[in-house]
Amino acid sequence: MDWKLFADLAETAGGREVSVDVEPDATVGDALDALLSAYPELEDRVLDESGSLRDHINVLRNGENVHNAAGLETTLEAGDELALFPPVSGG
């Protein structure tokens, strides 16, 4: 499964696009676990003290925020594109 990372998340992982291995019936949460396992330096930036996704981190599947679907339990399909966004500010 391919992830697109943005801003400091990409810098921390050493690239804007990274791939992780997940099972065919995986969820977005499974893919996030695989990402954090492969790039543990992202964990503090993405997860809070209780291990939950930080409120300000956005996870997109095919351009749609997973919070508008089943959250991290959203089932993945072949060819899905995942993206991880930290908060963005500026003007």
C-alpha cells in the first residue's frame, strides 16, 4: 500500500511517498500500523499518549478523509492511495 506523506511527516520519513505491506483485507488502521512500524520516528507525531490518532492529523483514502467513512476501520481495496497530513497553516 502506498502512502503519500506531507510537510514534516515526509521529512521525518525521508520521502513523500512510501510503501508498506498489508494483507488483502486490510483496513486503513492496518496500513497506518504498518507505516509506523516501518517508520517508528513518525509515531510521536501521529499518535497521542494513548496510542490514538492525534486530532490534528488527517488520513485520506483516495482523497477522502477517512473520518467521513468508517475511520481507521475503513477497508482498503487494491489501488487505493493513502495520504497523511499534519496541520497546515499559512496565508
